Amino acid sequence: MKIAFSTFLFLCSFLYAQQDTITMDIAVSTERTLPIGVINFEIDKSDWSKLEELPQKTLARDFQLSGRFSVIELEQYNLLALSRVQAKHYVTGKLSMSEGQAKLECKLHASASREMVKGFVYTSPVEQIRTSLHKCADNVIHQLWGVYGFASTQMTWVSRINGQKQIVVADYDGFRRRQITSNGPNFLPAWSPDNSRIYFTSLRNDKTQIFERVLASSQDRLLFPQIDQTFGPSANPRDGTLLFSTFGQSGTDIWQGNPQTGSAARLIYGRHIDVSPSWSPRGTAFLFSSDRGGQPQIYMASRDGSDVQRITFFGRYNESAVWSPDGERIAYCSMDAGRLNIYTSAIDGTDVQKLTFEGNNERPTWSPDGMSIAFSSNRSGTYQIYIMRRDGSGVTRITNAGENTSPAWSNNINIGGIP
């Protein structure tokens, strides 16, 4: 058991911690982006001391991180500057206070004519202005791209707080972080399909166990207590059932369980280390990492654990694979000369692309629209959370303080639109 547990820790590479924001490392993007202007908002004379940052800064970051725009920030309207970067549109607006409520007016304009294409108005407490700005960004993306962005989504990860590994939840860009666990250590968080729950692994009882936290409550619930040691949950996007790993007699196995009823059954087992299960977007198959071929590689299996196929053949150590939302690609960790880097490939293992080149880079997680990937990296010295575009460009650090790892992006359930 000690050998298996040590291997589990090595495979998953656990280092954790805290947060802040924001640094950027712009690389050349091979993806198509639209130039867009962001012009300073008009702000009235009210007390905005609780405002975390100016509204135009939040919007500009949302557009840049979306992977769909290249942003030019301007203090005021300047047609020449907009024309130079071929920005056909710009966004500006107004922030005012009335009876203790903040009113945010966000307007998308055509650059040449200055005519308003679309306007959005949000009223909220001052503490919720960022929520309104994220909604504005997503609605602008929908207006210009025909799809909704991910600015209104959230991220969960592991943060070392007062020497203990805890689960935190924040806006996708790292702001408004809140700690949701107090016992620990805790690690490997995963979202429920409706984003109402976080599943995570904990060592609070001196063995690995999976717990559930309903975000609207403050209580944790132990799942599958009938199984001795469980870890690494992944929720099926269609029915909410969980894949997870357990310690067997001679290795680690993969199980599927229902978090509501507590029933569970073993799917993948043998004299191997099988970890990091990850459901496909439709919940009909899953990826996992196994050393059954001698070294860790990525495999795919049908929903019931049958028809196991090896996916990765490039590299001698491949782990932590996750499916892109469109089901066309996977992202995973691979070891190069003693360092872990993020790669993507087609689902059949072809078209391998290396995305990271500095430090150790671990635990990729896709944005809900598949345009970006978040991951943890120690390139700055300590492990922090970063976001990059799906081609590896536009790397942005969203945490600064402490140590942070194991990010998991929430699902985008705003199918009907973001009001």
C-alpha cells in the first residue's frame, strides 16, 4: 500500500496554495482574433472605494483572456488608433450610483460611425460590479462571434492556506476568491455538471476519501464510505455519476459511483496504476492514465470500462488528460527532460502540439468553450495558476501569492444566454 500511495503522489504531482492577480506573457497566436477597442468608462462622483479595479480594465482582461480578441485600450475615442489596429468595434460605458445601487452601462459601438451596435445595462450592489462586467464581456462576444464566452464562469483550485491545502473557488480570472474547506489536506477538486457542487479528495481522516461540498452550504459530505480509499473524482456531464480511483491489492483501480445513492462499481482493474479518469463531453467514454504498458500513458475506455485503447505514443510519461468541450482534442501533461509540459493532440493521439516551455506545467483544464486552457506552473518559482489560449499563446498568470495548483474550470450552463 505504501508503494502504491507513493506512486499516486508522484503521478499526480501535488503542490498547492493561495492567490492574487495578474501578469501576462504574450506569445504569437496562431488563432484568429478580432481587434477591439476598450475606452475608459465615465464614472460619477460617488464613493467607489470598494471597486477592485476600473471597469475598462476588467473588460479588457476578459476580452484578452477569451482567446477571441486582441485589445487596444484607449483613454478616449481615437479613430486613427482604432483604424491602425483594424478594430471595427469598441466598448465603453458609464458607471453611476443611485440609492446605494451601482448602475453599469456597457455599450458596443462601430468604430467608424460611433453608432451603438448593442447596449447592456446592469444594476447591482457595488460588490457585484465584476459580475456585471463579466456578463457584458460574454454578451459582446455573443454579439460579434455568435457564441457566449466564459467570463461569467468560475475556477476552483487547491491553495495552501495557513500551511494547509484547501479548496478555493473564484471568478475564472482569479478575483473574489473564497475558501470553501477548513479541514484538510484537500486536493483534486471537480465540478458537478450544474456547478452547484464541488467534489474533492481529502486526507482529513488519514486516508484518501472523496467529499462533496454543496456551494450554498458549509457542510462536507463523505461519498462512498464503503470503499476504503478513493481519490480523483470526475463528474459525468450528462448524469452526474462520478469516476474515481481506488487503491486495490496490487495497484489502483477505476470505479464509477452515484453520489446521490452511494452505489459504486469497479470498471478498470488489474495489476496496474490506473488514475486520473476524465469523462468525455457526452459522458459516453473516458480517458485515464495507466502504467500497464510500462510507463504512464493515456488510454480511452467506453463508459462501462470496456474497449480500452491506448491514445498516446509520443513521450514516456503522459498523465492528467482532459477532453476538449467539442470532443475533438485532449490536453495532458508529458515529461520532457525531467520537466512536465502541457500538450494537446487529436483524440486518436495524432497532431501532437506542445504548448508550454518553462518550468513544470501540470493539471490542464479546458475553458467551457474550448478556446483556452488553465494549468498550474512553477515557472515563477512557486506553483501558480495560469490561463493560455488553446495554441499556447497569451499566457496569463491569475494567482500570485502562496502556492496554487490543480485548477478545474466550471461548466458553462448559460445555454439560453447571459442576461
